[in-house]
Amino acid sequence: MSGRRGGRRTGRQDRSGAAGAGGAAPPAAEPGVFFKIEKIAAFGFELGPIEFRRPRHFWRALGLTLVPSAVVMGGLYFVFLHHPMESARAALRIARYDTALTRLKAIPDWLSGWPGLDSLREKAQLGDHLNTPPQDWSTLGQRLHELSAQAPADADLLVLEAALAIKGGDFSGAGKSLETAVTADPANAQAWFLLGLVHDLTGEDGDAIAAYRRAVDLAPQSPQYRSNLARTLLDGGAADAAIEQYRQISQFPLARIEQALAHWARGEWGEAAEAQRAALAMLDDAKLMDNPANRLGWRFELRDQAPPNNGVQLASLADKRCYALLGQAVSRRLAGKPWVLPKCGSQEVAPLAIRRLVADDLCRFVDHYQPALKPAASALRRALDQPVCAPPPAAGARSAGRLTQG
């Protein structure tokens, strides 16, 4: 049996069809560089140059380069940046600009170029300047305008715009900014608080209460939010509900002063005097009064002024203390105890604005709620040189309130 086995071929067909048998094929031309990265540099790290010569190696090489880089960047973020940046964002939402700056200082300088870090720092610095006297309002307003032009929907910047508008009496403009802010960031407690303040200043008590409640729900430990809610309830005649809110507030003298007014409405003179005593103890605590919430000015509206109403503003610690002292003396007199008009610091007589304030309190929370004590309240007003009560507000009109300026 014979057979034929196929022999092994010694040549190879090239693309032109010419046999390569018996001679070496010409070398293929080396392709040029397909892709090249001169350098990857970020936060002090450099990598490169990187060349990819054949397309079939491109994705492998790119993966070997970028995946470790992404891992490094992610690690840097979670180790050095995640907590301070998230803490700063949370602090901005409750207007604790000092806390935001402190958190951001924990980030190492070599990471200062991280995306979004400059924006957080600028907003915190601007907010801190707005709340720390003396303020250069023109310069602050110009810088805020520049930042807002770059990020018109930024809720934190809209809140700062609204704060400046409220200070300037532009409640309509402030309201528009705040409506946009709470839409962009529904968790921004300061935006809800200032929106409540705008409604409060323009006599829209129902809307004010709703906005204040949102602020309180988002930031229950921010005393000014709950204090403004309580005051609006008190001005609406809900003394019991107001006291319930005031009792949940600590380390905030304005809340104790206003709680005393709610006790006046209920004829509880001893409880009123105790709340005023607690307020005075806080006002004498220098460290406590350096808290940003306690550095805010107190704005008081008077019943004889229609909204929007400039009322009386107490910014200095001396004036705040004078108001508390005068209220405590009145509580003692209403309880049937001996009393004298207190001195306010070096002044023999309390400033006229503060005497007007206490007389207004007597009209609204003693004459109105405790008619049997009208003669005693009238005698106290004469001692304050403010003998006459303004007429009660018309039905549906705003009853004056105490508002913390944000």
C-alpha cells in the first residue's frame, strides 16, 4: 500500500501572493507612536511620559495607568477630604460659617487645589465676614455678586444674598432668592429660617410658622430657629405652645427673655422672673455670649408700627442686658414685690428704645391677657415714661414680634 503524505511547506504566502520560500521576508515597518501622555500631575504626584505604540495595547496600558491613579485619588479624598468637606457643607446649611472654616483648615495645603474646595472656603469666609462686625458692606456685596454670577443657583450664595437684602429692607428680593434656595437645596435650614423671617417681617404669620418649622426640623439644635418659631406662636396667642418650644432651647438668652413674656400672659410672675434671671446669667457668661448665635442682633417690632416695621434693634450686650434687667424688675412688681427701676450700666435711666420695648410688652402680654392688672401695668408704664398703649392691631394684622436677625 502506497500513500503520499503531504510535505511541509517551506514558504509562506505574503499579501501580494509572492512566495517567501527560500528567503527571509522583509521586516515590517515599525508603526509610529499611537498615543502619548507627556505627564499626569495632581496634588504633588507626577507620572509620565507614557507612550502607546500599538493600538492593541492601548486599553491595557491606559487601564494600568488610570485605575491605580483613580484608586489613589479616591483614597486621598476619603482619608483627607471627605469628612472636612462634608462637615463644612453641613455647617454652611445652618449658617455656622466659623465652623465651616475650622473644618476646612484640617485639609492639608498640598490638597488645596481639590475641585470644589475653593468654593466652599470662599462661601464660608464671606458668610463669616457678613456676621462679624465691623462689616464693609460694599466690598462684601461686590464679592458676593461676583461669586453668584459664577454659580447663580448655589443655595448658600442665595442665602447670603437674601441676608443682605433683608438688611437693606428688600424683603421681596430676599423672598425670591430664598424660594430659589430651598428649591435648589431643600435641606438648607438657614434658607428656611430666613424665608420664615421674611414672612414674619411682612406679617404673613402662617407662612412664617411653616418655614420656621422646616428650619427647626432640619436643625433642632440651632436655638435661633426654634426661638423665632416660639415667638411667632406667642404673637399669635398660643402662649402654651410657645412655652413648650422655649423650654427646648438652651444657652440662648433671648429665648428665656421671651419665655418670660409668655408667663406674663398666663399670670405666672414667679416663672417669668426665674426665666429672666436665667437670661441674665447667660448674658453675664462671656464665653457663652461669644457663640455665633448669641452674637446676632435682636430685632423687636412695636405694636404701634405697621409692617414692614423698623421697630427697635438691640445689637450690644449692654442693651440686651438692660432689657432683661428691666423686664425682671417689672415681673417683681407684678408679683407684688418691692421694685426700683434698674440702672443700665453707667446710665441712670434705661435708654428710651428699651423703655418703649418693655411698655409695649406690658400692653400686649399683661393688659390684654390679665385685665385685672391693668392699673398696675399702667403705673409701670408711667414709671417708664410710656403711659399710653397703642391701639391693638386690626383683625388679621401682624402682632409685633421679636426676631433674631440672621
